Amino acid sequence: MPIIKKLIFTFFLILPIIYAQEKSETIKVVGDSLIGKVINGESIREIYGNVVLTQGNILITCDKAVQYLLQNEVRLYGNVIAKQDSLTITTSEGFYFGNERRTKSTTGIILDDQKVILEADTGEYFFNEKRAFFQTNVMLFDSVMVLYSDELNYYQKEDRAIAVGNVKIIDASNEITADTLEHFRTTKISYAYGNVKIRSLENNTLIYGDHLEDYPEQKYTLVDENPMLMQFDTTYTASNKIEVDTMIITANLMEALRDTSNVFRAIDSVKIVRGNFASVNDFTLYFRNRDIIITEKTSDEAQQPVIWYENSQLTGDSITIYLKDKKITRLDVLNNSFMLSQSKIYKERYDQNSSKNINLFFAKNKLKRAKLSGSVFSIYYLYEDDEPNGLTKSSAKEVTIIFEDNKVSEVRLYGSPTSEYYPEKKVAGNEKAFTLPKFIFYKNRPTKLKLLKDKQ
């Protein structure tokens, strides 16, 4: 037989023998006393007192062990401690499967690898893979976070955990719950899936979604599937009663930057509701530390953001809302601005203002003054004792409007002002003819009930 063929033949002849030896490497067990038995044709040894089990670099101690020689398995009783390198596993009772190098317990188990501590009612550890699979009342914790779940795979080499079922992870700034969560201990990065909720422990903010990525060291969170933000603010009224104001924001994508600026971004199909205020836009910036909300057009061709307040509607290329003590104090509408206000009694009548910029000023949550600048055109309906009395059309370079109880009480025109009066007989039934070129009445004003219903 040629030498090469002989070597190949010999290799394949001894390979099964080597594999069988590796697979069936026997477990060595010693103790204070030993009793040998044969049950159903299988040799069994019972070892009592100061039991020590070894297989390679795996060391297990317990009070009593029952060794099944043919199966290469051991049942362990009392003060069970399994060790491999820096890993320690403790339980009251368990099993060790020598062929798989796997240990299991259904009586409560604790794993400590000097990086994390992992506890559960039931658990398995695969020594070759350095992987733990724990179930029921699972808790994993280290120096910076705690994670709870129904079941969990922990990959020791990768410092990675995949938790499934009623997942909750808590760190210094956030609490995240989800159906499934993947967490990397070294980088502290988490990916959450299904019924995700992140609660800020630093402010009363909740973010919901179906997929979340959290980067604590970068202080950055991304929610890109069905995101919704809810922020709860409590204030005291003049009568010293607690008043709860909730802001809800939905979008196709949300980002939270929890650095010194504490910025929240909502992108694409954004809807906002807070008290009497609502908005629809494609891009929102919320500076939580400064209480400023900015909505903007995303491109020249994109639709302008729309803002509603009470019975008024505003549009512009950029809208900035200033808050103080959770109340609106100022609202700036910049470039191609338009404001309309619908009469509460005569729904077909709209006061209208078209200009370059509009600045609204509020006090005690009521509109007090409006300043319009840059080619101002206006239409105002007139009333006498709540009875319609025609309208005026005017133009000027600047206009100041004074409000009382959210109603126009005075209009001041500056810079080449013109004004024209139309009597009621020309206006009644012909209101649609009295609109400025930019007039659009949007009917998609969001409400809290609608946003919450869409989330369900």
C-alpha cells in the first residue's frame, strides 16, 4: 500500500477513537465515602461527604453526588459550587452532564463571573461555550445596572445578554422595558424590541416604540418604530391645586440627546399635542432644558409646519415656541407666515393675517398681543354685540393686534396703511370670497385621544 494512502487510512481509522475519547472523557469524583450499585444494568456510584468532581478545568464540590458511569453524568446535592477560571456557580441541587460539559439546576441558581451576578429559579451553564441560559425570575446585575426578565442567555466572552419576556433594565438615568432586549455590558449599549418603553429617571418623560437603541455613554437614544413621547408636568394653580399637563409627540423617528443641551428630535410625520396647543410637521426640535420647541420645513418643497392654539391656526417655514413654567410665553412664526382664527359663533368666518413674520405674546396662558411685520395683509370680521357687522381688509408694513380674552380688541397699522370696509350685506353668505391667497384651513388637527388610540 502506498505511504500516502496508508497514512490517510490510519488517520480515518484512529479519528473515531480520538473523538470517542474526547466525547466520553470521564468525570472524576471523590469523597469521604462511596457506595457502588448496579441499577437496570448501569453502574452507579453514590459519593458522600466533601464531594469533589473534576473534568478538565471544571471543579464542582457538594455534599452528596450520584454518578451514572455509562451516561457520564452526575446528580449533585447540597451546597453545590461549580467553578471554572473566574466563574462560580452555586445552587442547592443540580446536574452535571460530562459529555456536554453542562450543568443545570431547577432549585435556584446563582452565577458570578466577577463581572456580573446572574440569578434565576432555573439555569444551565455550558462550560465549553461559556454561555448561561437562565429562566424564571431572572435577574442580572453589575455595578451600573440591573436587568430583569423571564429568560436570558448570557454570553460570558462577549459580555452580552439577550433577555426575553417582561424585560426591564434600570441604570442611573433610564428604565427600559420591552419584550426582548439585547445588552452589551462593556459598552452599556442596549437594543430593545416589542412594546418598548423607556422612562427617564431624571424627568417625567416616557418614550414608547417597537424598536429602541440606547447608547448611555453617548447619552443618545433612538426609537425608529412607532415612537411616541409623553411628558408629564405638574404645576400649582392660583388656588394651590395640582394641575397635570401632558405633552404627547408621535413621529416616524425619535432621537434623544441627553447631554448638556438635553435635545429631543422628532422626524417625519410629527404630531404634537399639549393643552390647547397642537402641531403637525416633519421636523421638531425640543430643547428640554431651555423649554423651547422649534418646528421647521425640511426642504423648500416640503409642507410648512402647522400650529394650532385655541381657535387659531398658524403656518410658516419655521415656528419657535417659548415656554416658561410649562406655559407658552411667546410664539415666533418666521418666513411666509400666515395666521387665521375661526369665529367660535360663526364657523364660516376666519380672521386672516399674511406677512413675512408673526410674533405672538402670551400671559397667563392667554394671547395678549401679536406683532406682524413685512408686507402685512389682513382680513378681520366685525361684530356688534356678537352680531356680524361686515369686515375690513387692510395692508401695512407692520401691524400690532391687541387681544382681550383671546378676542381682537384693537388693530394698529404702521407704514403706508390702507383699509377697506365691506358692509354685512356684501359679506353674508359670501365668506369664501374673502380669503387671502395663502388661506388653507387644515382639518388634521391632532388630539391626545386620537394619538393614544393610534398607539394601541
